[in-house]
Amino acid sequence: MTFNVRRRLPFSLRPADRWSVRRQRVRALLQRERPTILAAQEVLPDQARWVQRSLGERYTFVGRGRDARGAGEGCPVFFDTERLELLEWEQLALSRTPEVAGSRSWGTVFPRALVSARFRDRRTATEFRVINTHLDPVSARARVRSMDLIRAHALTGAAPVILTGDFNAGPGSRTLDALLTGGALQDAWVHARRRSTPELATYANYRRPRPGARIDWIVTSPQASVETIGIVARPIDGGWPSDHLPVQAELTLTTNRNADDRELPSPTAHPR
């Protein structure tokens, strides 16, 4: 699942946007769905703790805030530790100096980052990577340049890749063209065997869901077969957990080689 939970604001004129109103809806959503992996965006540290407790004791997460001290909102990756073994993770700035936390480039007002985590499925020994991000909402140039960096990172190594995030760009945009050109990475929505919902505008802004462009994405390498994908668009207790709608997919992952080039067993993994 990819889900922009909407950062907690110190004050909001709209009751629907207040974290004090939304947090129980976020909890109810996560306890209902319990995705094996939750790639979240706009998460402040106290919200990360809330999300983790909502998912349950067997979940933990990697990722920190996007500024130089690791504070502020972030893009953490939550995961079920009973199903997945974390092998390694890193956080990089989306800038000309990705190793420098909090660095900015291409005219962005706030720092942007990616969180990359490598896992082994405990049931099958299949290894794969998850990359989660949140791109700049204002500058198309910054989104394209950031996506060039993300694509290069995603295509490093042979393991299957699941790329998630709020891209602030829809199908057919320059941002997605920069990512999907050449077919090394694929739009999970397009390649899914089954779609459980119609395509909806995932930035719903607390309104009734309507047809429109997806700006919240799940993208995969070809080793990931997308069995089912859908947009979670049901209200909870008469309202919405966030101004964004979550996107959730069930995948079958296959790979031929382990990170150290040994043969992997043949079973497949089904993280959700």
C-alpha cells in the first residue's frame, strides 16, 4: 500500500483536515487492511508512531524526517517483521548531492528524499527492494530531475523493485515519462491482471472520490506480476483518513539471483 497520510498541521480551518479527527480513521483503515508493506508520505514523527501502533506489534519501519537533522515529515516504509526480513536500508536526498541529508536542488522550497529498503521474504527467500518517495508539488523540472535520480537508483541491482509514492504527477506527464520510458519499470495499474476499483483521482481532498488522474503510484520492475490493484475509496466513520486515497496492490515476485549471486528457490512471494 502507498498512502499519503497528510501531515499534522498545528491548526486547520477545516475539521476534516485535523489530525485529531483523522487519526482514528487512519487507524481503522490500517487495522482493516494490514498491508505487508505500507509506504507512507507526509509522516511526522508522532504520526509514524501512531501508524506503527495502529498496524500492530509485529510491524516496524525505516525512514526519518527529510531535513538535515532527520526531523520533519518523511516517507517511512512500514513492514510486517513476521513476513519480511530487513536486509538493509538507506535514505537519500533528491538533489545533486543525494548523500547530504536535507540538501535541495532544482528550485525546491523544501528538501525531498527517497527511502530504499531491501527485504527477504521469510516464506520464500525472495529478495526485493522497496523505494518510497514524495516529489515536489510545484516544480515540474524538480519532479523530472528527481525522477531521473530515482530511476537510476531503482535500476541498480537485479532484484525486483517496487517503487511507491506521491509523485504529484499523473499518467502521461513528463515525470512519468522520465520513469517509465524503455519498459524497465512498469505502471502497476496498467499491468495488473485485475483492478478492484475504477481509476480515481487519488488526491480527493476530502471529497467524494471521482474519476481522474492518479498522482499516488505503485510502479514495479517486470519481475513483479501485479495480481490485483485498487484504490481504497471507502469512507470511515463518515469521513476520510487523509486528503489522498491509498493505492493497494497484491504482487507475485520472482527472481533468479540472490544478492550474492546464489540461486534462489522457485516459490513466489505475495506481499501486499
